[in-house]
Amino acid sequence: MSSKQANSTAVNSFNTNHSEYDVFRPSFTPILVDPFLVHLGLATYEPQGYKFDTSKKILEIAAGTGKFTQNLVDSGWKDTLTVLEPSSGMLETFNKKFPQIKNQILGSSYDISLDDDSVDAVIIAQGFHWFADLESLKEIQRVLKPNGKLGLIWNFDYVSYSQDSVKDKKTEYYNAGSQYYKSLDFKVDNNKKVFEEYFNKQPWNEVVTQYFYGFDVDVPQYRQN
Ligand SMILES: C[S@@+](CC[C@H](N)C(=O)[O-])C[C@H]1O[C@@H](n2cnc3c(N)ncnc32)[C@H](O)[C@@H]1O
């Protein structure tokens, strides 16, 4: 536990815009999330498809309105899932969407009201940039069982540079540097074509994106980490 508090800009802004957040922010494709869950020891890939081990206890920190939680719920998690979120507004929308998830904690990464060694995995989707510090990591380590896993995941905007290509700007599509992207099998060839032939050639895409990036000032931003 630490005396630090969640970033007040985060809590205040998410308290006021949680309904819009839920409508306009991206969700997470199972194509990427399912192998991510395998890496975290929460699923296995079987010949007939992914098999999810819902006996594994997950703590999702910064769950927000549950955009990532949707994937966990769709994969069968319920009572073994706990969500933690400092914005009461975000939790209000979360609760409307997932009343069946009873373990909802209003709190922050700095003081997680769970026992030591109590969860198999901690997942943070689109959120670690708000609290990427030693205090949070110590709390996360405290609640994780020995050999428990921490999984961090972000959705990148199409024109964002992926984390490993910030310097040389070699980005293609979304997060082209990720191991998951490289192993993706574009079964529907059209997806790739849409990226290559349409979005990549639309000047408005870059202009609009740069415009709204202009509002991203003085707060931690995953795009810049
Ligand atoms: C961009 S939202 C992501 C929400 C959701 N995981 C998603 O993927 O849509 C970031 C979330 O981090 C939460 N947050 C900010 N600081 C936090 C902290 N110190 N501990 C836990 N959550 C925090 C915010 O309240 C907000 O709901």
C-alpha cells in the first residue's frame, strides 16, 4: 500500500465522460486477446479452439467501463474475476453492462484491497500508462501468487507508431511490431487491403489524428511511452 492517489485528471475526466467513453473507444479483438490469455497461463490453444481456465483468478486493474472485461466475460469468467477502478463514473457504466460481476472494487493501483498471493493474473488494458510506477508494481506483486502473471495490453491508433518503432517510424497498420501482429493469419484478405489501400492513403486520417493529439497534453499518454 502507498499513500499515492490515482491521477486526478484521470478520475475527474473519466467520471464525466464514461458513457461516451464506452460508446466511442475501441474494444479488443479476440484474435489478439486469446493468445494473450494463453501467454498469461489463463487459456490453452487446443485443436478445436481456445480453452479458457476460468478457475484462474484474475484481477483486472483500471477496468473502466469494461471494454476489455467483455472479452473475459465472453470467455466465461465471472466469480473468479475481480475488477478495480478508481472512477465511480466508469464503474457506474461497468455495472450497467456487467451486473453479474460482483467483485467490483472502487480503488486504485496504490492500495489494492485484496490479500497477498491471491490472484493468478493481473491484467491492465489501455491503462498502465496512468500508473506506471514502482508503487503500483509493488502492490501488483503483493497480490499476485508466486509465478502469477502481469499482462499489459493497449489498442494503438492506426497512425500511432508502435512502441518498438517510435524512432524510425516504420509503422505499418496498427502496432506492426508486435509479435501477435506478425503471427496473424489474415484469413480475410480484405482486412489487409482496407489498411493498405484505403486508410493509409487518406490524408484526412493523419490530419484529424494530429488534431486530436493536440488535446493530449500534460497527462500520461500511452502513445508517447
Ligand atoms: C483509458 S481507460 C481504460 C479503461 C478500460 N480498461 C478500457 O480498456 O477501455 C484508463 C482507466 O485507468 C483508470 N486509472 C487511472 N489511474 C488509475 C490507478 N492508479 N489505478 C487504477 N486505475 C486507474 C482510469 O480511471 C480509467 O478508467
